[in-house]
Amino acid sequence: MNVERQRGFTLIELLVVLGIVALLLTLAAPRFFPKVDSTKETILAENLRNTRAVIDQFHEDTGRYPDSLQQLVEKKYLPALPFDPIADSDSAWTVVPPEDGDKGGIHDIHSGAPGTGRNGKPYAEW
């Protein structure tokens, strides 16, 4: 009689491998999630800096501020509405109008996300 032995993993081998994977995840996960938050804040700061520069450029070109962020997209100053990664939206911006209301609708923007950044400053003040 020729009995062939089936190849495969035993339950003990699978449990050992799963234990090792679980141990590696417990070491890696605490380092991963703060990096995600830090990256989102970096993207938010860069989007704010770029959008403010575009608003200033629009003002220099036209002598007035844009009426909306959508106007900056329509006039090709921006390829798309800026994205707020903290609020996870492109429409959560807080708009600051110019002191002279006849000169447009947006002088500055801030994040509309609730909470405080890693630097201790609320996102609404960025």
C-alpha cells in the first residue's frame, strides 16, 4: 500500500506565525498612527500656504479679492478646490472676508476642522 502524506501546515505552526505577526503589529502600530496625523497636518499647512499665495496673486492681478474659492478654480488660479485633510473635505474652509467688503469675499482662509494640532494651536487658527 502506497499512502501519500498530504502536505500542509499544522495548527501549531499557524498559531506560531500568527503570534509573530501580532507581536510585530503591536510594535509597528504605535509608530504608524502618529505619522499619519503628522502628515495630514503637513498637507493642511501646505494647502493653506499655497491657497493664501493664490489669493494674494489674484488680488495683485485684479485689484480685488476673489468672491469664492470656486472663482479661483474657474479663473484657473487653482486646478481644484484645496482639500482639508483634517476635516476630510474641500468645503470645510472658514473664509475671512476683507475689511473692505466691496473688494471681494475672501481675504484669508482657515481650516474648519475641530480640534487642536500637535503644536497646540487650534486648526481654526492655522
